Amino acid sequence: MKKVAILMGSDSDLPIVSKAMDTLASFGVPYEAHVYSAHRTPAQAQSFTASARDCGFGVIICAAGMAAHLAGAAAANTTLPVIGIPMKSSNLGGMEALLSTVQMPSGIPVATVAIDGAVNAALLAVEMLAISDDLLAEKLAAYRAEATRKVLDKNAAVEAKYNI
Ligand code: RP5
């Protein structure tokens, strides 16, 4: 199976990014995580993303906050699919990272998830790998069914308590 690369601009992103790691692990999807910054360590970020396909990766997830250029810079160096996670900040709330990540020019796509949307970034990566992996597709279907069951259980509890 192809690996997922998880890049984050800072180790301060880890509390959110670890949710992507946990989600990938729950599907048995191999991943590597690295702290590479488009601004602070541009050479390392460039080198990693340019060689990612040859190194066995199938998808790259990039989490970055503030003037978030990591996902766009990664996408510029590879034709692997890149998923961007805009990180919430204390000053502008992540809107700056959202706009920096989502507003890519034509030709260099980044699939941008919600601010701090690490779980969905991982699920999207799993869905991409599941295009050519039937077992992974079955795991995704089971995950959805379980999520549906949990909501229906909550609905049943609310209906039982409040509907007279
Ligand atoms: C971004 O700047 C990082 O992705 C992080 O979200 C933000 C702040 O980084 P630190 O100053 O906490 O290292 O590059």
C-alpha cells in the first residue's frame, strides 16, 4: 500500500495533526510525519515533496497556520494529490491559513479541508488510496456505517427523553 506523508509547519501543530495520524492508524494506513516549513526549512520541504512519489507515498497531507504556504509549495513540487489543513491561530482564527491554502492558482491543486480538519484530511487520503484498494474501501464503508449508527443512537436517546 502507498504511504501517506504528513507534513506540518511546526510541532505546535501536533495536537491537531495527531488526529490525522490516529485516523490513518485506525485504517491500517502507513504514514510518516515530519515538521517541514515552507518558510523556515524550505530546502527540506522541497526535497521531501519532490522525491515523495519515488519514496512510495501516494498522498501528502500538509498542515500549516498563519501565512500557510506549505500545502501550495508541496503541490508545486509533486503531482501526488496534496491535502491542506489550515491551522487555527490565536490572532485571525485560521481564516488567514484557510485563504492561503485554498486559493491556489489553476494548474496546482490543493484539496483544502476545514480549519483544523485533520480527521477529514486523513479520511480523504484514505478515500484516495481506496480507489485502488478494495479492502480499504470496505473499511471506509464500515466506518461510515458505524458513524451512522452512533448518530441514530443519539437520536433515539433524544427522542425518548423529549418526545411525549
Ligand atoms: C506555521 O506557523 C505553523 O504551521 C504553525 O501553525 C504556525 C506557528 O508556528 P510556531 O510559531 O508555533 O512554530 O508555520
